[in-house]
Amino acid sequence: MTIKRLLHPIGPALPILMIIAAGPPAIQAQDAADFFRSNCTSCHTIGGGRLTGPDLKNVTQRKDRAWLIQFMQSPQAMIDRGDAYALQIKQESRDVIMPVISGMSPARAETLLTLIDAESKLEKSQFAGLQISDRPFTEQDVQQGMAIFMGHRKLANGGPPCVECHTVAGAGGFGGGRLGPDLSKAYERLQGRKSMGAWLYSPATPTMNLTFKNTALKANEEILPLLALFESTAQKGVEDDRAGTSAFFATGFLAAVACLGLFAVIWKARFRAVRDPLVETSARKVLGGR
């Protein structure tokens, strides 16, 4: 009887325990997909071809998991050790070295490899890469790109304009923000339309990733014109000359001088308005005393 009573509460709990036990793999899979989307898609695809880094489709068939988990945690350490395959990846990526990604633990790397294996078996992975037109750019595309960059044309999903943090050759005015790098030659640095397009769609830097996480750029409506602009500035080979900074300080200096001049005029007028009555009052008292 006692045994029955002890066992009875366990029986109804079994389905709940089974549900709890079944939950984590689904959660882990979604977590891995979100992590891959936020940290990997700017440089890699799964079945969409090379970007800055290699296409990861069937990567576990090219190298064993133990090696891949080590590399994913610290690519530079593998290169520094002279690992032949790590050096090959670096060479094929034009000496661009994969950064250490925050939160890339052995367990995280394992879940990512499981995700890559599953996506590699699909006819088309959700991470096959950004689908963007390969048509030639036009001058109108370049102009539209500059309008988007400068914020004259609002982004569809409400993201901020590039000019708030970046500058580019030909931006005019004060030349744009200085928080981020000059993007005049970014098209060349990121190796063209496909790689830079992927980066614009899913930026890898923490600030950009957070900014555009819920306000992604539209592929052919926004990214394509921006790519046209960046291709144009890269071909010209001229970066922003920082004239905007000089203009900013010059304008500030002139404004300060103008303000000081205005204050001097106001003070002089006020000084006279106070002094003259005092002088007249004193003069009357002196004359009256005589």
C-alpha cells in the first residue's frame, strides 16, 4: 500500500517529464538558428556559395567535429599553430581571419554543427544567402544609394540612415558621422556585391547587429542601390577627405565669434542704459548742492 502510494504520484507526472525532456532540443535548434543568423550569415552561407568565408554545406564531411569545434572557438590560435587547413581557409578568404565570437562555447559550437548538418540535407537551406539581383548598376542606382545613405530616402523598416555613423566620398556637407568607418572603399574590402550585400543584410558587428536586428534592409529596394553607391566610390579610389570635420570646426568658430560679437553689442547697450541715468542723477545732485 505504501509502495503504491509512493509510486502513484510519479505515474501522472511521466507525460509532463517527457514533454520537458523533449523541449530542450527544439529550443536549442531555434537558439542555434538565431545565433547563426546573427553571427555567421554575414560571412557564410549553407549551400549558397562562398562569401568572405567558405560555404558551410557539408562542412562536417570535410573536417571532423573536434577540429571544427576548436577552430570555431579560436580561429587565430589554430592559424598561429600553423594548422594547414586553418591556413588554407585564411588564404582562400584573402587573409580575412574569422573573429572570436562571443558566446562560442564547445556546447554552442556543437549545436551549430548539428544545425549545419540538418540544413545541408535540405534542398535549399534557410541560410543559402541573400537573394539579390545581379543586373548591372546604373547611375540612377548610385543616386538612390546616396539618397538612402544620407537619409533623404527613409528605410522601409525604420532603420537609421548610414550617415548617422558613417561617411563616404561625395557625401557633402559635414561628411557624415565618425562613429563607424569610412565606407568609400568598403565594396572592395568586402569583395564585391555578394559578400557586402550579405553583410548589409545581416551585419556582424555588435552595434550594427543590434541596430538592424528588427529593421533589416530590403534586398533589391535598399541594399542594391547602396551597393551601387559603394561600388562607385570604390572604383574612384578616393576616401572622404574629412573636409566635413574642418567645415564643422570652422562653422563652430565663426558661430562662436558671432555670438561673442552679439553679446558685446548687447552688453554695451545695457551698460549705457544703466550708466547714463546714474551719471545724470549724480550731476543733478552736484549742481543742486551748489
